[in-house]
Amino acid sequence: GAHRASVADDSAPLRPGETPFARPILLQCTAQTNVRAGPSTTFPVAFTAERGTPLVGHSHVGDWLRVSDDGGRRGWVHLSLVGRRN
């Protein structure tokens, strides 16, 4: 069966096409970033993260990443707005 240990929020079902990462990926915002309620610009903005904000990537749907921040807020960001943390 599917191994869900890498997804931080096990109460949230995987969306269609969503693929968990083998382990969480350390990311940071490369610009001011709208973190959205779902993996598309049609979803409302959940919160805004400033450039340099550390995020953790948990899974992806296409070019959208499911992330959480250090405060536990969750949402989705387009991969063009984030990069690997050094």
C-alpha cells in the first residue's frame, strides 16, 4: 500500500495526481510568494510568505508543491517561487 509517513498532515487526503516526496524537502521562497489553499491559481491565497521564508515541501501535483512553514501553516506554492535551502 501507499506509505504516508513522509506527508506531515496525515489527516489530509492526497489530491488526485499528488505524489509524496520520499522525504521532506527544505525550501525557501525566492520571491514574495502567495501560498494557496490548493494546487492552482484558482484557489484562494492561504497566506503570503516573504522572500527567504523557509518552507518544507511534502508532496507535489504537477508544478505545485504542498508546503508548510515553521509556524505550521500549510498550503501550495508554484515551484517557480521556491528554491532549495542551502
